[in-house]
Amino acid sequence: QVHLVESGGGSVQAGGSLRLSCAASGFTYTNYCMGWFRQAPGKEREGVAAIFTDGTTNYADSMKGRFTLSQDNADNTLYLQMNSLKPEDTAMYYCAATAEVWRGYCMGLISRRYKYWGQGAQVTVSS
């Protein structure tokens, strides 16, 4: 079935950059939605960014201008480029995907709408 594997997590200093990767397999649907969510200790899971089949993206307000989604269709990989990182960005980041949905549904950036999840990648930003 569908498998998602994140990589690229690590520790960086405030103001630094990091790029997360999500390698997807068994995911060949006509319409799909892929996104990133994060969860910090003691906090609820929150949406980071999502991308729909046609390339439409949406970002949480605090990430706009700093985080960027991109795709490499050749190897079915989704990337999350994170720049100007802040200590409050420290969290476990999860790649997620779902299929046969519409644009608005995807752009809602709601975790319960996603069926498939990766194992997570830890991102730690020091001040």
C-alpha cells in the first residue's frame, strides 16, 4: 500500500535552514493531497503546509514566507524547505497523504483528513 518515509531532520541554530524529504511509494492516484504536520512537546498537532495534485499549496500563517513545498516527480519525493528557523519551530514533523479528494479539502490542512502518515522527523532549533 502507501508508504511515506521522512528524512532530513536534525538540529540547527536559529536563523538556519533545513530541508525535509518525504519519499512516497504506492501512491499513484489521480487526485491526491500531501502535507506536513508538526507536533511539539505539550502541544497539539498543527498543520504546516499542503499541496494538491495541481500544485496548489497552502501554508500555515507562521510558515508563510519561510517554508516552501516542492516536488520531485521523478522519484516521488516531497520536500519542505525550511528557512529562517525559530526555536518555536522545534517539533516532530510528519509527512502525510490522502487520495481522491478535492482542492479545498486538501487546503484545509486538517490532520484527520489524511489517511497515510510517515514515521516523523525531529527538528530542533536552538537559540
